[in-house]
Amino acid sequence: MNVTVTGTTTTTKVSPDIRFDASYAKTIPGLIKIAQCVVSLIGFICIQMVTHNFISSAAGWYNFVAMTAFWVTLILIFGYIFHIIERLHWIPWLLGELIFCSLWAVFFFIAACIVVAKSSQDAGWGAAAFFGYVAMVLYGYEAFTKFQKWRAGETQTCLATNATQRNTWHLFKLDCQCSFVNSNFVNDNLFTF
């Protein structure tokens, strides 16, 4: 009895070269990261424009959240544009970004809720709250997409070349060893892994 088993092998080639490649900035994840940087910076500027913000713990918390988000996201953008993420492929980038984006979505929600309560005092608080909520949505969306990729078992290589190869194995089984297999099921079927 002949049984054909077909499997797919995926090989990821990672180029160890650090090189400039601006094509990441044109992708959806790249555009989201750029938007995250811009929104975080604008929110930070709005808080800085508020009068007497130096005595407010709300301003301090918002500044911490916005500036940490700005710098970490900017470093990640440069890591993707210069292919440093691919060079450091042993680091679980996908899981790290999932955790970071999830935390910062929650942190931006808390910061925006705190400063929206002060929006009656100064328009800068209200503007910062708006940009905080926008940042929360951006980081939440990215956390969702990273979670989907992580759950699917993908790895985080930004523009790695995937080569898919289809292999076919022919297995020969003796009837005495396969007596438990229904012969009608085996005939004319391909088992795909």
C-alpha cells in the first residue's frame, strides 16, 4: 500500500548586515509606529504648554508615559529601518513588543483619564487627553496585531526572506501493520502537514 505524505518546510533567511532600508516606514506597522511617535510627542508638548504643570503629579505621569513611549518606539523604528532587529534575532522581539504595547495602551488610558479631569483648568490638558486617547488606540491596535502574530507562532523579522519548500515523502506500509486503517480512507487521499 502506497501513502503519499506532503509537508511544507519554511526557511527564514536573515541577513546579518546592518543597512539602511526605508521601505519599513511605508508598511502598515511602520506607519503605526511613526504615528505613535508623533502622537506621543504632541501629547508631551501639550502638557508642557499647561501653566503650572511642574507642581502637578498628573503632568509628571503623562510626561513619563509619553516620553517613554516616544523614545522606545523611536528606537524600534530605527531598529527596523537599519535591520538591527534582524541582526538580534535571538531576542523575542514579538513578545517584547506585545508586552510593551499592551502596557502602554493601559498607561496612556490612565494618563489621559487623569489629565481629562483637569481639562477645565487649561485647554492644554484637554488636548493632551485627546492625544493620549489616540495613542492608547494606536498602542492597543499594535498590541492586538502582535498578539495575533504571537499566537500564530510567527517570529519578528521585519523584512526577512521566506523560502517555502514543498516536500513529498512516499511511505510504504505493510498490510499487516496497517490493519487498523480503513482502506477506503487511505485510497486517493493526501495527508498534508
